[in-house]
Amino acid sequence: MASSEQPEHEQHEEAPHNDDEDTGAQIAPIVKLEEVSVTTGEENEDAVLDLKAKLYRFDKDGNQWKERGAGTVKLLKHKESSKVRLVMRQSKTLKICANHLVLSSMSVQEHAGNEKSCVWHATDFAGGELKDELFCIRFASVENCKLFMETFTEVAESQKDKEEDKSTTEVAEVLEKLSVAEIKTEEKADEKKPAEEPNKEEKEEEQKSGVPASST
């Protein structure tokens, strides 16, 4: 007798599709990007100071302070020449706000009425050409402002000895060149100087022997 029972049909539920599933397929990039080395111009310098601040310059025409930017101010010492320059860049764009050497003739002073700010004069090159500027820089704390002023002053004093040594060396080189030039001039003068005519006795000796007398 045939069974009336129907075989049970197994129901298979379709597994949900996972978009993040790794299929193992490898897709080659359309454009291959090459690694590019970026230079900042600071590779041969060591940072003596590195602080966050906001920089202002004094506008003589408008007789007011104008903001140059907020970012990082650094004092960078060159590894070979030992010269120190002040460089400040804006935080987001890295645009240069200030770029000048720290010289022995420079001095930094606290801004009147604000212990977190200080001012100084400099011949700046941030705009691509040398320009005399009066800068004011403001820090987040009094401690950072004092640290900046102390380091700036120490650097300026240290550059004085180097500038004096450089001047002495340049003078020595000039003197050496003058001395060489004088020697060469004397040699040329000796070459052009006519030989002294032999005296009466030398003439008589020359006539007898037929050999020219040597000039002294």
C-alpha cells in the first residue's frame, strides 16, 4: 500500500549577501602614484626653539597691528655655518609668516601691557624680498613668552662673536691679497727696470775680453 505521506521538502534559505566579503580578486590601480620627497629647506638646520604662537606686523600706513598668522615659530641653527634664523609658518597652509636671520644687533622686548607678547625689529624675507618689519608675537602663556625672549637674546649674543670672527677673517684675506699684489707689482717693476750701465772699468774690461760685463 502506497504511503500517502508526502516527502518533506527541505527549505534552503538564501544566505544574505555580504558586501564586505573578500572575494580574493585583485584589482590593479588605474593610476600608479609615485612617492615624492618633500623638502622644507630646514633639512640642514637644528631647531633651537619650537613654540606655538600668533604673529603680527606693524602697518605704518594704517598705523596699526595686522595679523600675519597663527602657527609654529622656530629658531633654526644651521649645521655648518651656525647661523640662526627665525622661521614661522601658518598651521594649516604652512605659509611662511616670518623668515629672517637673528643678528647680534637685534633685541627683543616685552610688549607694553601684555606679558604674553613681545616685539622686535628685523629685515624679513617672508615675502620673497628683504623688508624692514616691526613684529609682535603673542604666546598662550607668560612662560612661553619668557622662553622665547631668553632664547632669542642668547642667540643674538652668540652671533656677535661669529660676526666679529668673520670680519677679522675678511680683513685678513684682503690684507693677504694686497700683500700678494704688492709683491707681484715689485716683481714687474724689477722686470721693467733697465739694467745699470757698466762703469768705466767694466767698459775697459769688456773691450779687452770681448765678454759683456755682468750688471749688479
